[in-house]
Amino acid sequence: MSDQVNEKFLGSLQEDGLEEFLVRGHPQIRRLFQELIKSHSLLSVHLLPSGLSFLSTIITLSEDEEWLFLDPSPNETIHRRCLQAERLLCVTQLSKIRIQFRLHNSIEVSLEDHPALAAPIPNEILRLQRRDAFRLQVPLSHDLKCILPTREYEQDHRRDYDKSRKKGIEVPVIDISAGGLSLEIPLNGTSPVVGDQINGCYLKLPGDLIAVNLEIRNQGRRIHSNGKEALRLGCSFIALPIQAANQIQRYIYQIEREARAYGT
């Protein structure tokens, strides 16, 4: 993500329904930082609003666990700008879970005769497991659909949805993640192959119609209980806008909340 997108993402957590993934409270936050220190996690530090960035690691916490110490940038210009920045956006991963937090009022200190950056420990951390590594099964009750354009529509991307809908093919979505989805299409005519891109698609989320472009990553045949065969396409999203990504993420959380409510 760019600095602008990262900042927008962190700044709209409540609106995007991601507030439940914010870690708050002294013990939880300190424990999470200790895990990052122990794992030697590489930290991407973004200077806002300048857009400069550098790689760092968390060295340690202060004895009272109120301050965080980071490796400074070896670039003197970036280091000076870092001390002047309004805030630092820090992004890393821990066990494939995305970790984001903001630091304010960073200062230069000497730690065991080595330069370091110090900043007050933040009051909240975003701990977000993106569903890129696995797909979430779509419940039958949701009847999630994706509209695939015909070849004729693909050649004229200027048409709007209402005009293209008559020429589109509505197919069921089998599973979905933040990174892509699986579709089921009939076995007739010329089938798409791995590597093909399908532009001008529309994902029909409850209450939302989202424009998406897809790339086919894998495929296989499915045989239903009635003996009918269909083609299953595993697709990834191409250059998905942040707003669309957040809508899909909210839908995934909705499915998970419903599953927990029903004990499934």
C-alpha cells in the first residue's frame, strides 16, 4: 500500500467496521511489541505527510514500558526528516498477520552507545489478518453472484452496468477472500484458461455492486450430486481499489460473525 492509502486505511477504521481489530490496553499492546522484538520483525516506517520511508526493527521497550526504541534510518536526510515528521506510520507482519500503528513525537536518543529513535508507545495497534492466504466458503443462503461480461462487452468497456447487464453472465461465487474468489461457470463453449484476465466484472455483494477485474489463477471441474459438471475458476483481483477491498473485507467479517452466532 502507498503511504496515502495506509493513512486513509488507519484513519477510517470505525467507518470500515475494522475497529474490532484494534488492540487496546497496556498489557495487550506491550505483549504484542515483545512478540515483535522477539521475532526480529522488519518494520516499514513511513514518514507522514512527506511520504519518505525506511526499514527498521524494534530494539526494545523502556523499563517502564512507556517508550519504544527503533533502529534509525542510516540515511541522514531521512533521519532528520523523521525527527520532524508529524507522525510515523509503522507496518509489519507477525505470523502472517498485518500489524500497523502510528508513532508521534519521536526523538533521537543514545541506547548503549548506539543511536536510536524513541517514541511513546501508541494507545492502539491494528492487528488485521487479511484473508489472502485462504478462501472463506460462501453460505448457500447468501447466494453471492458475480457478473461476467461477454466478449462483446469486454471490447466496449465504456458501457455502464445497466447496458451491459443483458450481455453479462451471472455465475455463483463459491468462496471469497480479500485477494480473490472462486467462480463456477457452465461447461459450454470456449472455456477461459489460467492466465486469462476478465475485465469489467461486477461482484454483487448484499446492497453493493462492485466493479472488479479478475485474473484466472487455477481451474478444475466440479461434479454435482445430480451428475452435472461445471468449471470452477480460482481468480485473483487485479488492482482492487481500497474502497472495494474494504467492502469485500466487511462482507467476509459478516459471514464470520454469522457463522460464530450459529456456532458453525
